[in-house]
Amino acid sequence: MKRVLDGLRVVELAGIGPSPHAAMLLADLGADVVRVERPGGVAQLLPVDKDAGLRNRRSVNADLKVPADLAKVLTLVDRADVLIEGYRPGAAERLGIGPDVCRQRNPRLVYARITGWGQDGPLAPYAGHDINYLALSGALNAIGREGERPLAPLNLVADLGGGSMLAVMGILGALYARAQSGVGEVVDVAMVDGVSALMTMFWTLTENGLWSDRRGTNVIDGAAPFYDTYECADGRYIAVGAVEPVFYAQLLEGLGLDPEGLPDQYDESAWPMLRKTFADVFATRSRDSWVQAFAQLDACVTPVLALAEVQDHPHISARNTIVSAFRQRQPAAAPRFASTAAATYAPPRTPGSDTEAVFRDWAVDDDH
């Protein structure tokens, strides 16, 4: 059985953040991804052989500032379906591997460029990080407790949600269009745009008077006692998401609370009292005891798991959502497909170790 992207050739110009994550997602689905590494490599938080984010692709060493190395990489571009780069605007052009050069050589190429601010606009030349793109898009202001400063949600939203995920969507969309036209595309992936797209629901609620800019005062940002986390007797936490009345009723049943003695679920004036009531009850038992208490109830109540606990949870285990490969745990490839081969997990390659094999497999002339 083949995987959905078998036969797709991707050149990844090595970087950090969303571009290697996007390349990993494509490689997990079967694409032949070649990572072009400059001598000395890019800054890494840990050794290459331990970075699961570099799995499932091969590595070629090339210094794009050296004409002979640039020529070699361009021969790969000639045979590629997709190129991914995460440089600042103009950097690829200065190196001689910008979209105009590449698409003149290979008109079918989908050239994906991932930046924080996009290819144009006043901030395009400047650096930034996930927190900056969240800040400018309005997302950061919405995250945090009432009366407290905004809280950055790791780098999940801009780098990965608004960056790599948007890049993969753009690449696949451009490949679909190419199937109709025979011509490739340049995909401008800006994390600030991606975060804004993710904020569509909150723009809509705001425009219709249903969302407050005062963080921590809305139903799903921490104000509602039925959408929050609670500390248990052992210092661990339970997450509650009982928004709809049917689930709220199950929440009260699991907590042993009589609804007749409580105010209406959506009486905001009573939320502080309800939160204290729930907190006091949750504090009487351990987290896992509460898990058992809610096991047969459809109350949207789950344990807050540390990473070390995730793989052992019955649901995660049943779906093999976390796999063990090259001596470490890591997330499984996603999404899944009913009629294609299961994903495999090849370990990260030493930079440059696949140069000869790649040029041979991609049928590049020997004189290159």
C-alpha cells in the first residue's frame, strides 16, 4: 500500500520553527523530502539524532553562498514538486534560489515561503517570534485570566497552527491547482495571517457583540466555572468543558451536587459562587479518583495530563497517538487515511549523509 503523498518530491531549505514542522508533516504522509543543510547546520536545541521533528527525510549538505553548491541544489529544484523556505523576505533571492529563478527553471514548482510577517508590509523585514505574531493579531490579548497579563500558549498557535499547518494547506492547495493548470505557484505563508484566520470565530463573536476584549470574562476563556481547570486533593488538575446544559447536568451528577440547590448555569452573577463550590468539591479527592467517578458520565471532564502520562492514557494508547521510534516517544503521524499504508518513522539523518543517494535517486546527472 502506498501513502497519500508517495512520489511527491520536496526540497526543504533547512531552518527552524514552522518550516521543518511543515516538512515533517509532508514527509510523514509519504513525500520524499530532502533537507538542504548548510555546513555547520542551523541552531538546534538538541542533537540532530534526537530531534523527532527532523524524522522521515534525507539530508544534503550545501552552502548556497558557494556557486557550485547552489548549482547542485538547483538541479534538485529542477526535479522537485515543492520547495519550502523560511528565510526573511529577500534572503532566498540574494542567495540565487528565489521563486523567480526556481520557477523559470521548473514552472511546475510550488514554492512555499514561511515568514512571521509575510513578504510585504512595514514589518516584513523585521524579526519576530510566536508571541509577537499573537500580539499583533489580537490573539494574545484574549488569552489569560481576568486582571492578569496576557499569557503566551507555548508556540502552538503562530509557529505551528498559523505557520506550518497553513503552509501545508497552501502547498496542497497549490498542488491541486497545478493538476488543473500544469503551472506551479508561490505560496506566501505569514504566521500573522495564519493566526488571524484561526481567530475567525472570535472576530465574528466580537463583531456581533458576543465577545469581550476583557480577557478572562468570556465563557471559554476562563470566566465560566463549567469551562475551567480545578486542583484536586493530590495537587493535580481536572479539566472541565461542560458548556452545553446536557453535559453540565452530568457534571453536577458526577460532583454529587443537587441542581435544585444551585443557580442557573448561565447566571453570570452566580459564577464566582459556582466556581468556589466546584473547587471545594474537586479538592476533596485525587485527580484519578475523579477520573473514575466520571468514567461513565458524558460530562466533558478529563484529567490534565503531564507529557510523561499521555502515552499510558487508555484512549491515547488505543489509537497509538504517541509512538516509540528511534528510542524515544513522539506524536504519531496525522491525519490518518483508511486506504493507505500506515506511517513509518525513520530517524533524523546526519546532515549531508544522503547527498549521493539523493542525487542518484532523483536522477541528477553525474556532472552535477
